[in-house]
Amino acid sequence: MFMQKKFRKKRCERSTWGRVVLSCVFLVASACSHEDVPTYDTRQTSLNIWVGTAAGVVYESATYNYSYAYEEGTVTFYAQITGMPVEHDRTFRLEVFGQDSAMVAPTVRTEDFVIPAGAIGGTYQLHLNTQLLPDANLFTENDGRVQLRVVPSKAFSLGTEDHQSFTLIVKNYLAKPDNWDTVPQRNDMLIYFPLSKYFGSYSRVKYQFMIEHLGLVDFQIRSSMGSLPSYDEETNTVSATYAVQLQQMMQQALREYNATHETPLTDEYGQLVSF
């Protein structure tokens, strides 16, 4: 009888020890399992910014000309988070840095840009005010150069290496568009035409006249727009067909100008303006 009780006691001890061992194994296994499962912390997310297109085409820089706006003009840029969207709005700001930042920063509107709840990014407008230039003669002879980046915050840190900032070239004079006589080399394999094909030789007076009547600056002319509209605002591109219409609009505007002025429209070289 005694031996039977002693045997049962040992079985009980072994059973208890076994449960302890199994519990420890389970705890260790649980700890390992917890470490192996990745979790995403949405409290801080990196934010990519760029100039180019919403589809992700990135340009080396954007150009802003203070002389095209008496007060405030805009530069379009894009932003997108890395990670998952959240259920509340998140804001970010940009800061100016680099070569000419001390002169450009006062002209940049300080504002909060919003990534709405459930969104991963969007299209935004950077506003610059010509009247806030420290000196009205700034950038009238030499172009300025600055960079803009996201101000690190609790919501967002800097994005990937190539999307942490973008470059802005600033001017304060009426510059001849790069694509007036020739089309700069591009990597999108599409066919573009120079502006001279539709508007003739360049002059400052002619270009100012075009801007005044068309409201277009530094636009591009593409041979075919496919399913896109005649004017694609995002890329500031018009179709070749629409370029013909713009040419006709300028011819009509010129006729009206010459009919209502004693002297026909003449450029800075003393030549009559024509389209």
C-alpha cells in the first residue's frame, strides 16, 4: 500500500515537472514567434516627394520664373508615403535649403500640406510670391537654385534617397524656352515639336504677347496625345492639333492689336511680330 502511494507521488511530481517544462517551452516558443512576426508602426512613416508627373516620372528639377506672376505663382510637386495609409489626416511642411535659400525662402508660402485619411499621397502646389523678394532685381541676370525637403515630424521622416528633396531653378526675367528652336533630349521616347514650328522666330515681345493671351508658359507640343485631352495640365503639354489652334488664336489676337494701335506690334529688334 505504501509503495503504491509512493509511486503515485512520483508520477505526480513527474507530471508537475513536465507541465513546468512544457510551459517554459511554450513561453520560449511564443517569444520567438512574436519576434519573427513583422509589425508595421504607422506612428512614423517616410514621405517621398518629387517634381515630374503623378505617374512617378521624376525630373531633375523644376523651373519657376517670378516675372510670370505679379504676386503669387505655383510649382506642382507630388508626395507619397512608404507604408500603409491611416484613418486620419496627416500634414507635412516643406523647408527651403541650399545655395540661394536665404533669398528664396521669404517668397515661399509657409503652409501645411495634407495627406487625407486613407490616402497614400497626392498632388500639391508650392506657392511663391514675387512681391516678397528681398530685392526686385534678384535673379534678373543669373538663375537661382534652391532645394526643398520635408520638415521631419512625428508623422513623417525623409523619404528614400532619390525622393528626399527636389531642386527648384528660379528666374526673374522672361527667358527663351529651352524648346523654342530645338527639343531637349528626353527619355520617354515620344515625339515633341519645337515651339518655333508653330509660332515662328523667338522674341521677348512675342513671348510676352503669347503668355498674355494664352496663359501658357514653357509648354510642350507633342505629336500625339493619344487618349489624353488636347492640353494635359499635369505635364503642361499640348497636342500638335491643338498647337495649330493656339497659332490661329495668336494670329487673331495680333490682328486685333494692330487694328487698335497706331503702331503694329514690334519686337525688341524692331521687327514686326508675326505668327
